[in-house]
Amino acid sequence: MKRIICYTDGGARGNPGVSGVGIVALKEDGETLFEGSQFLGNATNNFAEYAAVALLLNELKKRLGKETKTTIFEIRMDSELVQKQLSGIYQIKEPSLVPQFIEIHNLRVSAFPHIQFVHVRREENARADALANEAMDRRV
């Protein structure tokens, strides 16, 4: 089975504050499949972290179509809280995050049967972090 390694990051300057997300998808050999960023407006850091994962999964589904069902995805992020919530280890206590969790859950069920969420150190997530910061700097 083909394997794709992805990195996501969301950030907010202030909490809540100006926020943005960055995403990176790599082929198994390390070649960049795609990367992107998006300005969110005013949001919390955790909201931005979830938004990054949702943006990534929607972009993967758009680009790969049915191929997502036969591909292994490793989604790496530096938010341990979001990683543990998406992995079913932690409960979601913040009501505003529930709709995002449900969106990601529905994407997983419909298109991503082989997905794993992995916590990485901030240094290992530098490109996604840089993209999120670029989105916040652009503010559009």
C-alpha cells in the first residue's frame, strides 16, 4: 500500500487572535506532493489546529479521489491535545471544537480508512508552521 506523510499546523496570535494554518503532504520518498496555507481570521489555537487537519484531508480527497481508500496516511502535528483527541485518547471538552471533530471523523469514515495521527516535536513540524505563519502575515 502507498504511504503519504503529512504535516499540519495551526496557530493563533493571541488566543483567540489572528490565525492561520499550514499543511504539507509528502510522498513516501520525501518528494512534496503539495503544500498550502489558509488564513482563518480570528480563532483559537486549537480551532486552527483542527482546521489544518480538515483542510489537509479535504485537499487529499480532492487530489487523490478514491485512491485515499487504499493509501496509508500518517498525519504529523505538534499539538499533542488535538492528536490525542483525534486518536480517541482524550475527550473534547471545548464545545466549539466538536463540529470540526465531527467533520474530520466523517472524512475518515468516508475516505480515509488507513490514517494515523502522530504527535511530533515542534522542530519536526517547521514547514507547516512556517506556512501557518505566512497565512497569518498575509491576513487574506
